[in-house]
Amino acid sequence: MTVKQEPQGPQEARELTRRKVVVAGTGAVAAVGLGGAFAADAFAGEAGGAGRTPDAATSGAEICYRLTSEAVEGPYYIDADKIRRDVTEDREGIPLLLDLRVIDSETCRPVRNAAVDIWHCDASGVYSGYESQGSGGGGPAPTGEPPTGTPTGAPPSGGPGGNPGGHQEPTDDTRYLRGTWRTDRSGHVTFRTVFPGWYRGRCVHIHVKVHVDGEWTAAGYEGGHTCHTGQFFFAEEAVLASAEVAPYSTNTTERTTLTEDTIYDQSGTTGGLLKLRYDKKHIARGVRGSITVGVDPDATHDGQDAPPQPGASATPSASAS
């Protein structure tokens, strides 16, 4: 089914005060190697009870969880994506099961029936909808031997590394590694995808938006507002392991590490750092990433603010404009 999109006009026309996502079939290719056991204990090991992790606030009974850091939307967000949990399509890569739980950071109650968007690049650093721009908007996708050592040089002036907040219009109709799904009564939502690759100027990451107060209809999700725009990040150990596996091993683009990234605020789980589980000897079999996202359902965050700088203190939703 052809994906219908909202008109891409002035910025205010793109704001999700009136958002519509069109239902599409789930004919995506299932990511192999990820059985039901992954989902069954997705949040096993989180400390402190419902909605709590080691980053949960421990002082003051009125606050039960830290707001998850806001981040810029980036140039490659496309509204009106497909309603689906498996976003893989034909992309090759390490299977990734992404388990999210969305809660109200003040009450720790689950945020039900929210629309959650995710989107990210493929193993070679290319975003669907922008294939002509190549790896991260910086030219053709790279091939050859994997990178070694610490990257050098400044990030590009355009694309996600140099212009993280400025939206760009899509250049094609591809929509792999993008999708929207609703949270259940417990605030959970699960996506099947592949481990993202990298491109110059950014560490490995996944974009996310959470929309609330809209209505689920036969056509998809309409109305409401965006209460959270963020990014999820991956530990260096897992990224280095992925770089040994095809097709990641053909990506020769210089890689920005987690501590060098200009978007990640270095605050751990609060900043979007995923909890990862995988066989360290056989990462190609699949990875499960999980995180609890604390949001303020009454707030509006469209991801157009400037990103935090490396080494800066955490910038939770409450302080984002």
C-alpha cells in the first residue's frame, strides 16, 4: 500500500498538532534469530520496581523517575510512516528487537495508546527516503575494510552531523527502518529492526518520537501532540562487535564514538543509552535493546531545539524548551 504523507510545507504545517499516520500492511521481512524469549524478559533486571532503573530519582517522593533527555529531530524525519512493528523490510544486518516502555515520569504510570515512531539508518549509514544522499547525507555509501582507530577531522557541514535540527525533504519513496506502533496498557511497545550502522559525525543511534492525546482510527493515528523527541544509543562494546560482521564490516566511514557525539548528553539511561543483551561471541545472532522512557505527557517537544554538547550535564525533558 502506498504511504500517504502530510503536506510538507512551512515548519508550522509540519508540527504534529494535527498528525496523521496511515495504516500499511506488515509485509516486512521478519528479522530472523529473535525468538519470543527476547520479549518475555525484556525488562528483567531493571531495578526498583515499575518504571525504575538505576537512573531513577531516589530523593523526593513526588518524583519517581527522571525525564528522558530530549534530542533534536534531525533532518530525516518523515511524518505519516507505516503502522508496523517490523520495520526491517529488505535491509540486511544484525537482528535487533527494541523493547520500549513509556511512563509518566511523575506518576510512573504507563502511557497507554501513545503513538511511538522510530527511524534510523541501515548498516551502511543510509536513511530510507534519502538514498540519493548516501551515507548520512554525505555522499555514496562506503565500501571496503572496516575503520580502525579514533576518527579524525571535523564532521560534515551538512546532514545529521553538521545540521542536526534542520529538516530535509525526502528524495525517494523508500521507507525501510521506519515505523509507528502503539503502546499497550502497560506502556510497552516492541519493534523488530536491524542494528543501525554509522556515518560521519554521529555515533550509532535510533531516533524516537512519542505522540499522545491523539486518536487511533481505521486510518491510523490522528491529532494529539509530540511529548517527547529523543534518540537511543548503543554501548561502544556492541558497536565494535557489530563492525566485525557483514555488512557493517564494509562500512569504512570514520566512526564517531559515544563520548565524542554532539547529541548524546553522556547521562546514561536518562540520555537514551539502551540496555543491550546479546551473545558476546556471536552478536550476529541478534541483539535485544530495552529502555524505559520517562515523559511528561502534558509537554510538547518537537525536537527543533539545539542539541546538548559532549560532556554537558543531562538535559531532561523538563528543562527543554
